[in-house]
Amino acid sequence: MWIDTHCHLDAGEFDSDRDDVAAAARRAGVARIVIPAVGRANFAIVRALAHRIEGGVYALGIHPLFAPRSSDDDLDVLRREIEASLDDPRFVGIGEIGLDYFVPDLDDARQRFFYDGQLKLAREFDLPVICHVRKSQDLVLKGLRRYGVRRGIAHAFNGSFQQARAFIDQGMRLGFGGNVTFERARQIRRLAAELPLEAIVVETDAPDIPPAWAYKQRNAPDQVPRIGGVLAQLRGIDERDLEIGTTANAHAALPRLALACA
């Protein structure tokens, strides 16, 4: 089975055919779709969606791009939502959290406040994290080290080999998706080809980051097997071995996936 470790299936782009998209992914062999929250307003939405679709699981967190519009007490709300979800087999961790230095003029103090606060929650509840690391790999890693968080996924990884190894040493897996299918994405393709297989998970970030064959189109979780095929080709291994390996890696990164599979 394949696992899409990062898919915003609650996004408005799926409003007209969300159930059909989930069903198509299932038919394609995608057994699990991880749906991360981005802020207080969609905590309940991602939970309900994960329970409605076959194979859906969810994470709860405040995305750095949503930090400027979030209030301090959203961390208290998140804590209560985490506590209420601990017995839910479809709840897998804290995400999407992190830092972003690609978007200009994003309030640095606010995103750091929420990132640090959520790392404290991850440590307190011993939960993995799904991290946004766009132009922020070193600072995200510094936070993981500071708070002793040693499990999760660095989503849409696009750093150096040195940074990749540092995340791996911290116990994190690295997410690869549509970007790896573009021949011009040489650094990402080198990472995907040369890093240990044990470090890699597959994702879509749907509806964003579509693969090369769907350039400028809406991305969807049914693309995971074909993206995985590209990864296998880059690594020179059988696609089935890539599927088995990345599925095991997803379970290691998000151990509560085993509850959803039970």
C-alpha cells in the first residue's frame, strides 16, 4: 500500500468532488491519506473529513502562514483538541507546523511563537510533528533539537545534503512529492536518489505541488504511486520495494498510523 503523508484534502479546490478524489486515491492503491490542519478554524474540519473517507487520518497544528492571523489562545485550543484526540485512532500527530522564510514580510515573531509553542506540546504529549521547512531548514531543526522532538516528517524537503543528514540524525523522515518529477529539480532529485531509503516518505501536498505530468493542474492523492515510481526509477530499485520501504518509514515517522491500520 501507499501512504500520502501530506494532503490538504479539506482545501476549497476539492469542494466539488472531494469524496471522488478520495475514492480515486483508494483505487490507485493509496491506503492512507494524512490530512494536516493549518489553524484553529479547520481543526474540526480535518478530523471530520478523516473519519468520513476511507483511509483518512489527521494531524492538528497551526501553519506558519496562518500564524499572523492566529491569537495566542489558539495554542490553548490546540492543547484541548490534542487531549480530546488522544484516544482517536485517526489522530497521528501535530502538524502542519514550522517556519517559512519564502513568503515576504511574514511576521517572524508570530510564527516563531507558534512554532515553539507547538514543539512544547509535541514534547509534552510525546507526539510526532509534520514540519513546514520552506527556506527555514536550519531554524526548524534548531527548534526540534531545543525541545527534544525526535520523530516526524520534514515536509516538501528541499535543503542540502548536510541539512538532510541533520534532520535524519534528529529522527525525522523527509517528504518528497511532485517536485521530484521535474528534471530541472536537480538537487531534489539527487537527494531522493542518494539519501538512505529509510529516510524517505512520499507525499503530494495536494492540491499544491503537482507532478510534471499535471503541471499547473490541481494535484491529488491518487498521484502518489506514480510519484513513487519516479522515486524508484531515480534510485534504481523496484517500485514495489520503494512502496514497502516508504510505507514502513511513514509508520516510523507517525507511529499512530498503526492504530488507524488496526
